[in-house]
Amino acid sequence: ATFANNIASVDGGAVYNDGSGDTIGNVAVMHFDNNVTFSGNEAGNNGGAIYNEGTFTINDAEFENNTAVNEGGAIYNQGDMKIAKAEFENNKASVYGGAISNRATMTIQDAKFEENISYGYYGGAIYNAGKGVIDSLGADFENNKVVKDGFAIGGAIANIGKIGDVNA
């Protein structure tokens, strides 16, 4: 599946997964598997490609050139998200998390983050904050950056939450 050049004026440029759905215990559930591409998607607020408040699993995906005006150039998570075998390249956020902004529960395995940019304050690739918990993080990080005059934190990762096992 390919999600390309989709635009949302608020959240989730390509996909919005609402936590108040009716699928399992009033939590929306989504699962993407095998060669999914999110490219050139834009959100006027959070989650250039994906905004998640439910349960979301991604396996074997590529996120490239997605943009969020606020947080999470590719993904904004406020639910339970598992990511495996994913590449994040050239995603951008104006404030936090060039590729990912996490404020809930997330697991990331076998991922690569390259040339993602936060033009705000925190996390060129990943911003983990508030009640954000990344249980496990297995990823490579190359050339990610935060671009902000006078105040820029975490070129690859800015953690203000909790990160468990890291294998970078």
C-alpha cells in the first residue's frame, strides 16, 4: 500500500486512528504489514503521515518526506504503537520530533532514522515526552538534526519521558 501526497488541515496527513473507536474496548485498532509507503503527506498540526490515539502496528514500512506543522513529521502517537522494520527519511516537524513524537506507549525495532529535522526545540528524529514510554528502541540514527537558534536539544533523540532497552 502507498499513501502519498495526502493532506489533513489538522491531524494525520494520511491516517488518523481515533482512540474512541468501537473495535476493541472502544479503542480503534489498525495494522499495516508488508511494504507500506508513506510519502509526501502533510498535517496542519500533528502527525504528517499518521496520528494515533488507538492501537497501531506497523511492520515493514517506509516514511519519507512527510511534514507536520507542529509535532511528529511522520508519526504522532498518543496510543499504543509498535513499529518494526521501518525507515524514516527526510521527515520534518516545525516544533517537536522530526520523524516521531511519542506521548504514550511505543516499541521500535529494526528501524533507521536518516536526515529527519525538527525546526523547533526537541528531537531531530524522536521526541519522547510527557507520559511517553518507549519500551524498546532498536534503531540506527544518521544525520538527524534540530534547527533552532539558541535552543536545540537532541539531534537524534530528545527524551523527557522514559526509554527502556536501547539497541542503536
